[in-house]
Amino acid sequence: MKIALITGVSKGLGESIAKLFLESGIHVLGISRNSNNRLVKIAQKNNVNYQHYPCDLGNISEIEKMVEKIQEDVRHYSPTLLYLINNAAVVEPIKQVTQIDNKELADHFQLNTIAPIILMNKMLQFSSESNNAFIGVNITSGAAERPIYGWSAYCSSKASINMYTKTAALEQLVLKTGHKIIAFNPGIMDTSMQQTIRSSSKESFIEIDKFKEYKEKKQLRDTDTVGGILIDILNDEASIENGKIYDVNEYF
Ligand SMILES: NC(=O)c1ccc[n+]([C@@H]2O[C@H](COP(=O)([O-])OP(=O)(O)OC[C@H]3O[C@@H](n4cnc5c(N)ncnc54)[C@H](OP(=O)(O)O)[C@@H]3O)[C@@H](O)[C@H]2O)c1
């Protein structure tokens, strides 16, 4: 039996990935602050389980409590394969570096870097102890490799998650666990994150016109299409390259 743990399932790419897993008969454990009734209905229709864990990934003690509960629940499934999709993230603060407040900076890194690393570390440890196969995916961004004016936090947190991916993958290779960790850059998608980007100011984000044009010219991809590409990569299990930063643009 396969199960998938996914963060940021209330909307956007996380919802699409959860939906596609459920439709392919995989049980889903979803994490986000808000619940998602659409996923409850899709699970019922496909005769699989969907369980929601309300959690603010910005809060370490909430994460620790939730991880204990999730591990207990996953044990009951005795999965042969466990997926972890670290998808939840924010783009803010969108500000030139001297304007960023310390607290908003710490909050950003807690959600975009520390929370996914904690979840990956804990589920890797769990999988080694439980003897189930494990595939971890960190959703990254092209911003990890390109400096963007006003996005210092986001570019840095996504670059950090890429290097974490490569390092954790290397360790698993040396330890011969068979566990694989990859990152996946989903490209530009029509989600609330793009709305946030378009509602920033030109002063803080000088590329704003280009991003408004993406929307106007319908260049933002829909999350079901992008999620489907990730599922195709995961389904070809033997071909998954441990430590690779996959880029959706290579599949179009
Ligand atoms: N959209 C793009 O163009 C684009 C481009 C490149 C990369 N990406 C990456 O793709 C991933 C998905 O982005 P998206 O566009 O689908 O984002 P989105 O529509 O804004 O959804 C973000 C998800 O993260 C969850 N989340 C946010 N803060 C949270 C918190 N404190 N605790 C728990 N969950 C939290 C939200 O749930 P709640 O609010 O219910 O908690 C929501 O489900 C992200 O990693 C993003 O960096 C997106």
C-alpha cells in the first residue's frame, strides 16, 4: 500500500497533487491550516482515505505534535511506499533587502525552509525504522537559481531547499537506504501565490509588469497539468534520480 503526505493541500498545486494521488488509489494525509472538502469528496468517490492535519507550519511546536500524530497514523497503514511532498510555501516578503523586518524574515524561513526540512528528516528516520520505501519531493522554484529584485527571502529559501535536497539525497545514497529525495520546480502557475505577486508594488518588485503579462497572456499553467507531470515522474519509480532538481519546463 502506498500513502502520500502532502503539505499545502487547501489550494493551488498541493490540492492538485493530493487530488491526483487520490484518483490513482493512493491514501493521502494532507497538511494545511485550512481544510479542503473537495479532497474529502474525491477520496470518497475513489474509495481511498483522505485525512487532514490542521497545522501552522510556521510554528515548530505545532509541527512536532503533528509529526507524532502522523507517524502513529502512518504506522497503522504499514505502507510499502511513503511519499512526502513538501509543497507549502509563501513568496512574501516582497521587499528590497533593507526594508525587510526581522520577524517576517524569520517567519518566511520557518515555513519555506525549516518546516520542510523537519518533515523530511522525521519521515526519513521513520521510514528507515519502519522499513518502508520512501520518496521525498521538495517543491522548489526557478527563483532558487535566479536573483530577482525584491525576492531575496524567496530566492534564498528555495536555493536552500535545493541544497538540502542534494545533501540529504547524498546521505541516503551513502547509507544505502534506497530512499530518494528530489526537488521539483513547477514553473509559473495560476494560483493565489501569483495573485500575491501581482498585488505587490513596482517599487518593491521591479519585474511586476512581466508577471501581470503572464496572467493577461494566459501563460500561467494550471496546477492539475503541472501536478500530473510530477505524478508521471513519481510513477516511473526506477528512473527517479536521487538528488535531482527536476524542472517542469523540460516536460513541455
Ligand atoms: N505559483 C507559482 O507560480 C509557483 C512558481 C514556482 C514555484 N511555486 C511553488 O509551488 C508551491 C505551491 O505554490 P502555490 O502557488 O500552489 O501556492 P498557494 O496557492 O499560495 O498555496 C499555498 C499552500 O500552502 C499552504 N500554507 C501557506 N502557509 C502555511 C502555513 N503557515 N502552514 C501550513 N500551510 C501553509 C496554504 O494553506 P493554508 O493557507 O490553508 O495553510 C496553501 O495550501 C510552493 O512551494 C511555491 O513556492 C509556485
